Amino acid sequence: MAMDAAEIEAFIKAALPDAVVTIEDLAGDGDHYAATVVSSAFKGLSRVKQHQIVYAALQGRMGGALHALALQTSAPE
């Protein structure tokens, strides 16, 4: 079962309440998304660690309900 953009955003914001999240459905199929996540929680962290935090927020749905998620993460400037 596919996830919708609002559901992905809700999971991310539950883990990172200050995050500004933008989700784009890349293929219109509910399986391939791009997400931009900006959160102060990312300050001083490597890009790999930032992505790990977002994947953890999705609670194991990557590769299952969510097939593909292209991520861009950063701390606010």
C-alpha cells in the first residue's frame, strides 16, 4: 500500500517538530517521492546522519509502503 505526501510529512514532523518539509510525488504513483527537510536538529550533523534521522522517522516504511524517497536535508541558515 502506497503512502501519500501528507502521511510522509506527518511522520517526519512527528520526529522533527520544527522541520519545514516539502514533498513532491515524482511519478504520480504514490511510491516515488522527493522530500526536502530543513530542521535545526540537523545542525552540525553529516548529511548521512541527517538522512538516517529522516529514515528513522518513517518507522520502517522505506522499501515497503514507500518505495523511493529522494532526500535533501539541511539545517536552517
